[in-house]
Amino acid sequence: MRAILLLSLLVSGAAGAQAVRHVGPAEAPIAAAVDVPAGARTVYLSGNVPDVADPAAPAGSVARYGDTAAQTRSILAKIEKQLAGLGLGMGDVVMMRVYLVAPPGQARMDFAGMMKAYSEKFGTAAQPARPARATMQVAGLVDPGWLVEIEVTAARKQEK
């Protein structure tokens, strides 16, 4: 009996060359869970912040970086470029943490603005994979003009 159990574990381990699985309803903008198989390559990207959108705008101002949607687009473009440099893509993102600051004069973060830009990169016909994600409002980021910071974890099954 022990030999059969050991053999079944070895066989299931060999079959463990499964792809990363994104779990959850197709209509949801994020995955309920992402199953990363043993042996997958995992990459952690530090928090990314937006590039300057308007160099003529005052330093430390939201106008310098754009609204929440513009900042999110800028950051996702940077993340996409970083991942490409590592041989990965946006479909390999398994976890995302989004930190949002309320725009000046507002009490709450602009979740809709972030989702507008996010939805252009995730859950599309061209890129259907959706990461697990946490989104939170924070009091502030290093530059007072930044409304968004995003960090991601990406994973891909190792090619043999």
C-alpha cells in the first residue's frame, strides 16, 4: 500500500508541470485565487510609481503626473516593460497590490479611475488572465503628486 501511495505521489509530482491557473468567475475583474504550481519561476516587482506626464506642472502636484487613470496607465506600461525585460508578460502577473491616494479635495480614492486603466490590460480578449489583487487607500506616497503605486508578483511555469 505504501509503495502505491509513493508511486501516485511521484506520478502526480511529474504531472505537476501544470500551468499557472487563474481561478474565479470570468466576469470578475480580478481572480479569486491564482494557483502557482511548484517549480514555477516567480518574480517580484517593487512598487512602481507614475512617470511625469507634464514636466511644466509644479513639482509635487497631481497635474505633473495626471489623474488616477493616467497614473495607473503609466505604471502598468512600466510594469509591462519590466516584465518583458525578464521574458514575462502581463498574463504572468499572479498578484497585484495597488495603493491609492485620494485626489486633492476628495475624501476617497478614485477606484473607478484605477479600474478604467486596469481593465485595459487585464481580462481583455488579448490578455484574459486576471491576477489576484488587493487595493487599498493610503494616506500618502513619497511624492505628493502620486495618487497610485502598484507592485506585482509574476509567475510562469518553467520551460523544460
